Amino acid sequence: MTKRGGAEAGSQERRRGAPRRARRGALRGGAAAIGLGVAIWGGAVLASQLPPWVSAGDTPLPAWVRSARVLKRDQPLFDAPGEGARRRGSVDRNVQLPVFAARRAGGCLGRWLEVGAAAWVCDDAVELSAAGPISPLVRTWREMPDGLPYRYYFVGPDGTFGYRRAEAADIDAPDAQLEPGFAVAIVEERIEGGARYGRTNSGFWLPMRDLGPVRAIAFHGVEVAPGAAQIATAWVVSERAPLYTRTGAGFTRTEESKVRFEVVPYLEEAQGASGKLARIAEGDVAAWISTRDLRRPSVAPPPEVDVEAGERWIDVERSTQTLVAYEGPRPVFATLVSTGKGAPGSQRATPAGTFRIWAKLLTSDMDNLEDEAAERYYRMEDVPYVQYFSKGVGLHGAFWHRSFGQVRSHGCVNLAPLDAQRLFWWTSPRLPAGWTAVLPTAHEPGTVVRVR
């Protein structure tokens, strides 16, 4: 799968902030800290009087400066001032960033501003402001009940055209053409000439008559009870799975059944004439179900993580198509996933191994438009909650299918949107509010992801 600002994330994230747009948010630091720095810079001070994050070579700012307003979407941030600095992440337009220090260095005609922990931006990309910085307690995106940050739509069977200006839609020559099945995020709607048009996050106006809404999926994983030696929970993955009762002669099918994505207890196993069954109910007439209709994760020993400190890590089990999140040796969350459908070692397979998350993006565009051998072209705009752990392979939400528990993807680990949302805010590096992408640092490495 080719990711724009995503699956090419290794290079593109470093060149230009990968994700699209985010909502309100905040950064580490606060009004009290900002006030202290500005108060000191506002007058003449000795080097020994400077706060620890300000060096003697720093450039004082006017006393009225309390924040810096970002002027464009996905503004890149760097881990140090000067040319050749490593990408630290990106931040959304109009976010009021706190300002901790100002410094002259190469690569910026003005001053470099420190706007977060190891996060610097050139002052030509911001507007100094007397307004207070955004609260550090607010997430960039608020939690959504369906896990979807935008209203997503699929392009209909006849395709559609996109226009840069709403008033030019269906009148002037189109600026873009979208194929059937492409997915877009609509962030604004408007009526022009009696017809309704929607603006995508990439800035094109599309006729809403050509689009079909994405239906949210309610499925999500489960919290694991503290102290559990095994995960005694399973999910039904068949559309309709028959139940059986145990008799002296073996197992007899009943008229009852379970449906897909139902959560059932996994109490014990037994061998039947046609395969293994699991008991999922107590009582005089205990219910059994074929293990072929279930997915249940196994508890795994930790990889090389700090178990004593309860370091967080993620285990992806391809044989069961499940994911378990751990804190040290303790499983805390489990869910279904869809991994790559390619043969081991192929381009579409999810690679096995132990990795660390190397980039987190609120959204990323994913497509295969450059694959000349593709049988069918696709493009999914603003795929949510992307966490890359092996080059362009990562965890992310998937709103275009409901095949969780089955192999499906082009290599990534597909999650139900609610699970992608939960895990994104649980892993490290933490995404400072107002930011749209973040890369790890030596002080905050990415969460370990093991694929087996």
C-alpha cells in the first residue's frame, strides 16, 4: 500500500509534515511558564539569571509575546534550531503555541522559536501573539463516539470530478477526477446553483450526489481483567456460528447460533468428531462452538522491554488475527485486526519482528496509484490514527471494510476505528495537543510493536 504523507512516511514526513488537518489542541508548557520566560526576556538580565532552557546567545522577544500562531496547516517542527535538524513532528494551522526560547541559527532568516519539548519552528512560519497559548490539557482531536475524526464518503460507481472553487463546480473544467471507490473526508458543505457540494480535506469541492457515506462500525476490543493469566475472551468471526451441546455420544448441533463480532467467554476446549470446540457458557446445558468460528489471542512473553517499570508494548499475532496491548507482563487490552494478505516475505505481508513506533500521524492518505501492475486502483484520504513501526507499515484505523479477524490489508495492521483511536492515545511518543504528527526522541522512544 502506498501512503501519501504515510506509507512513504519515512521520507515525506521528514520533508513536509505528513498528516492533513487536526482540531483544537494544546502543547506541553503553560501560561505560567510562558509568563516567566517573557518576563525575564523583557528586561536586561545577566546570563546567570536566565532560566535553564534559555542560553546566553538567545534573542530576546518583546515583553508582550505570549504565544506564536501557526500560519499554515501541518507546519513542520524540528528538534533543534538550525539547518540539518531532525524532523520532530508537525502542527496544525492557527494553533497558538507556547514560546520558551528564541535563537539565531542557520536555516531561518529570522529567529528559531522553541515551542515545545525539543520542538523548534522558524518565526517566518508563525505570527507572534499576545494571546495565551492553548491549554496543554486538550487533545488535538477530541474523542469521537465512532472513532472517525471526519465524515467519510466513498465515490460512487460513475466516479466524480473535483473543483478548487465551489462556484466553479459543474461549470468550469474540473481540477481533479476521482475514480469509483475512492474515499474522501468531507469537512464542509455548501449549496451552489441548487446543488450540494462538499469540500474534501485536500481542498476539492465534489458533488455530494456522487458520494455515498461511510457507515460507522461499532466493533471494538475489550479491556483485560487485572491478573489474568490467559485471555479468556474470544470473538465470533463467522457471519453465523452454530452452537452445540455435549452428549454422551459427542456434540449435537442446536438451533441457536452466535453472530459475527459477538464477544464470548472461552472456558475450555474439547475435541469433536469434526474438529476442536470451545465451551462458551455455563449451566445444565453448556453451549459449545467450533474454534474455527472464533478468534482468541494467546498471552505472550514480553520482548525486550522494561517489565519492572511496566513499559507499554503491543503484540500482533498473525495466526489469530488479534492484537494485545501490554503494560509490562500484564495484558490490558485485546482486539481483532486485519494484517497483510500476502505470503510471508512478500510486499503485502505484515513483516514479523520486533519494532518501535517511529512516527505517529493523525491522518495519512493511502493509495496505489503509482502501481502500474495493480488490478484495481484505490485511494483513501485521511486514514485516521496512523502509527508506523516498520518503514511504511503501521497500525491504523480502517473504515472501508469489516473483515477484522481475517487477513485483508496490503501489509499494515488494520484496526477498527474505535480501537485505532484508543491505541493512538495510549502509545508513545505522546502527541502534544495542537500537533498533527510526532516522531520519538531519546527521552520518549516509540512503543514496542512485536509481530509474530
